[in-house]
Amino acid sequence: MKKTSKIISILIVIAAVMSISFAAVYADDIYEGGGGDVKTFRYQHDPRLNNKAMEDIIINPEAVYGFSPSSTGSLAAYAEYDWTDSEAVEAYRQNRIEYLQSYSQMYDILDEMTAEGKSIEEIARAVSAKRNELRLAAYEGNPEGLATVKAYNLERYGHEDGPTADEMFEKYASWERVIEKAFSHNPGMDACVGLYDDNYKYYIAFDYIADERIIGASREYTVAAFMDAAGFFEKSSLDTLSSFADAQDVNEIFAPELAQAVEDGIIKGYEDNTLRPQETISRVEALTILARMLPETEAMREPLAFFDVPEWAKDSIDRLSAAGLVEGYGNGLLGSYDDLNVEQISILTARVSKYQTATYLGVENYGEKETNKDNKNNFRYRFLIDGKETILSIDNGKENDDGKYDYPIQNTLKEGYSYKLKISNNTVISAEEIIGNEEEFTPVVSGIPGEKTLLNFLKTAMEPVGTTLYIYGGGWDWQDVGSSVQARTVGVSPDWVRFFNAQDENFTYKEKDGDKDKADPKTSYYPYGEYNEYYYAGLDCSGYVGWVLYNTFETEDLQEGYVMGSTGTAKKLAARGLGEWTQDITEMKPGEMMSMNGHIWISLGTCSDGSTLILHSTPSKSRTNQPGGGVQISAIGKSADCEAYKLADEYMSKHYPEWYSRYPIYLCDPDVYFTFTGENAGKFTWSADVLADGENIKSMTPKEVLEILFK
């Protein structure tokens, strides 16, 4: 067999040792990014150090993995994609995984042709052709993406399939380089879809990046990594750096963190008014900078004795050592004047971050009398960490003038979900959900967020039907005073879908068989302590209407919510100038809402026999007689022979078979649903100036409304 070239040797080694798992890496190391205000993903190896990657991508804190394609690089065709949409990015990620896994076909060609003694040129031609074939095949089922790639190829190479082996040889003048380019894949795209760590060895093998175990860290990189890990997420004006003589040398990638560090007095520069951002930094200088970022550290032990620490840095090093953040080389040696390398920064930032991966198990002693709303400020919480149950406190957040807290962490925790916790003094001070594969769900009927029409209001109201269970307080926040995160989110919450799929016809929101003597908090979903432990899992009547209103009027997540007490909703909406409120009720037209005492529902219209078709979330009985229910089409009438009941039965059985197998149509008593007392209940009718009715929905029969909704 011919002597194998260097490039083929490298490829064979990569194929043998990389063992690419393509699993998301939630490492506690250098770079954080994604998720808007809450950073949700951390790469172990920082893509910002990879110049080849940074030619094609930009830092995007809103993106799922912290990066998105640049509009000027080789990934420009993807720059307009929504890299903040976790579901969309997950689809991009899976496509990327499948594409990279298809490389095994090229490795097979490489192995076979090498064993047969084929020439470098023959191998290059074969793998280059296979690469083009695989690239186009990766867009199967994605005609838009395929068209984009073909258009790019046509413009650049004059044909749609991609560059030929001869064209590649003409460009690189080396068949080895043609082989290398065939096996190459863009590290920038890997960074955008969460696969950068998985392919890290590849980048080193092809000299895209130096091995982090030996590369000395620059001052700017060190400061930026420490700032990220220590939680300094505010953005200062970059003008802060302009006063330094070498400000032009600061890499724009690290400039925000450096500006923040200067503004906070963490770094001050040198006597000659320079920052020297790209020079390497000694271990002792880096650690003193880190100590300034962490003015309050908890001593866990006596500080280690280092014989090579200068006097000016001793207090800082002792404090970090006592906190368990600094270990040194051993035998009393810190290595003060050695260059700090990137791998060592990874270790330090992991210690600083103090993240723990945990599964939330709920409030300690849930359902006990002492575990109630009056003492919720002192609750303790159960987490599964490293296979063991751990009890922790949680920071209750900001306190207002009335002494009430906003409970930001409690309002993100969901039983059975996994989180990255940051813990201090046995108290959770931040919790970031680890997003896995979410339940696939496409509503039977969908509205358009922000489209202010009566038809869209009803389409939006249909979205959670048949897949969202009844939870008392569902849609309200954890402390039961306002809208939950889910009720201030555009689209049906994956949490509702996941919870519905985990239950069956024996689900009960409160007590089994409706018997109060069988009330068991461990087997039901009810705020026994009058706080909403299961606020996220489904919707009650007011939570449902609040979500519908939000998705009718809003286009972005986490704006001001619309959830309010069911009895007074109709009157409050009228007070906002959205329509009219009355207690004089004869019939219900499509789109009108009825606030009765303790319940609210949306009308789909009055039938010719006087029965009414409605949408609401209610704990109706299942086919096994359990009080579960949820968001559904129901009928108000005297018997199952009424027109509204037959319509509800027809559409729920046809379009929501899983729901229908659990729940029969709920027949509501008109003597209850049209009866109310007090000054707050009543009917609400939309103003045409608020919700346009170009289709004249309000004049349609329920049958006509259903036909246009399900068209």
C-alpha cells in the first residue's frame, strides 16, 4: 500500500478517536450565551477563540447557543433565520447532526481507497463528489434551504451541485487540500447549533485553533471569561475604553466585558495609560483581578500556604484559596508568574459559577398544614442532585413596599424538570432550565399573535383546546397574584402539552372521585396551601382567558399579562375601553364573554333551540368519573339532545380524539351558567374598534362559526 499522506492520517485519527456523540454539552466553563436575559447555555470551549468560526458568525446573546450567522460571512444565507427560537434551532441542530453523521460515508470511501492503494487524486475526486451529494441530500424535506444552497452554488461555481474536484484543485493546487476541504465543516455553524464542543478535536487537528491546554490566555479573554462567570451581565458603553491609548487593540468580541470591568474599577490599565489587551497574563495578576470581581467570598477552609506569592497579592490569593477557588500546583507552589492558559481559566470559571445540575422535586412537605401561603417566604425545596435528594432554600427575589416578594425563581421551577442551579449558602440564587426535546404539537386551529380581529380571537381561543388540562390557579403565577410565564407567552406552552401527555383519564386536579376525604396533594394538582405549586401545568378558566387575550393583543413574550379574577374580568375589560359590559343578558353572540361568579367562558354563539356553544377551561368529569377536564368545547343546554351538545360532540370527537377518549362533552346547566350575583359579574361584548369583524362573525350561528374556524 502506498504511504498514507499526512492529511489522510489526520482524517483516520479523527474518525477513530472523535466518537462524536452530538449530545448537548451543558458544561460549567467559559462562554455563556442564549436565552435573552437568562443565559442558558455554556460552551466548554469558547468559539470566540476560533478565528475561522468568527469569520462567519456574530455573538448574539439572544440566540439559543449565543451565536448566529453573520450577514457577511459564508453563512450569510442563514443570517435571517430565527436563531432565538429554541424549537427552530433544535430543528437546525438535528439537521446538522444528521449531515455530520453522513460523513461516515466519506470515511468509508477513504478507508477502502487507502487500503486499495489508490492515489491521492483518486481519493480526492471520490470524496469531493460524495461531499457535494451529501450536502444536497441534507436538505431533503427543506425545499427552501435546498433552493438557497443551489442558488449559492450556481452563483459561485456556475452549477448547482457544488464545486467539482477539478475546481477545488485549481483553487488549492493540492489534492491533499481538496481532501481536507471535503471533510471540513464550518465551526461557526457548529457554534450556532450547539455542536462546537463535540467537534473541538477536529478544529485542533486542522489548525483552526490552538490546543487550549497550552495556549496562553490574553488579558482581554481572561477578563471577559471571569466577568461572564461572575455574573456581570450589564452592558456599559464602549466609550469607556476610548480613553486608553491602545483602545484600538481591544477585540470587539471582548469589548463589552472589558468596558464593564473598567467602569466597575476591576481593571484600571497600566501607568502608560494602556490596557495591553492582547498580551498574555500571569496567574497572579489574573487571580487578583478575579478577587476584585468577588469582594465577598465564603471561607470554606484555612487558606493554602504558597511560598511564591508576592506580598501585594497575598490577601487576594488567601481569600480565593480559603473559598476553595485556588489550589495551585501543589507543594506550596502557585506558579504566580507563569502565563495563565485557557484550560486553567475553564477550571476557575467552573468554580466561580458554582452551577449544579438538578431536577426539581417540589416544595418540602407539600400539602401539610404548615406549608401554606402565609409562610411561603420560608419554604424549603427538594432537588435531585447527583442522584441524591437535597433540600435547599430559594432566594425570594425583590421585596416591594408592602413587604411582598416577586419570587422569580419559584416562577420558573416546574416539578420534574431539570435546571442549572447557582447555589450560595445552601440557597438557590439562580435557576436556568435545561431545555430538552419538547413535545411536538401543532394546534388544530391556530390564531395569529397580535391580529386584532374577532375571528382571530376565536381562532386563538381554540389553540389550547383538547390538549391543556385544568389546573386550579393554572395561568396564574406561583404566588397567585398575576399572570404566569406561560400565560405571557406567545403560543401554546410546551409545559401544558407535556403534562397532558403524561396523564390519562384518571387525572384529577383535586381529590379522587370528588371526595374531600380522598384529598391527597401527592396525587392531585391543587393549591392546598393557596400558592400555585403546579401553576405551569395547565390552565384554569381565568388563566385560559388571560392567555387568549395575551395572544390576541401581543406578539412578544413576557409583556404585561391579562390574567385577572374570573368574576370581574368582563367588567374590567369594559373599563379598559375594550368593549361593553352588561348584566342584561338575553343571548350570547360569538366572541362575547360571560363572567359568572367564580367562572368565565367564551361564547361561540346561541343555537336556534336556545342552547349555547362555549369555550372554557373547567374541571369536567372524565369517563372514569375523575374531576380533571380542561380547555374544551362545551354546551349550555337542558339535555344532550340540544343542538350545542351535538355540535360539541361532533367537533371534539373528530378533531380531538385523544381528549374525547378521556372526556365526554360537558353539558353545562343554563340555570348555573347564566346566573350571577353582585356588581361585578356580567357579559362582555367587544368593540368593533378594538377587534374588527370583517367576516361578520358576531351574526353567525355556532355551526357557521365552527365551519369557518375549522376550514
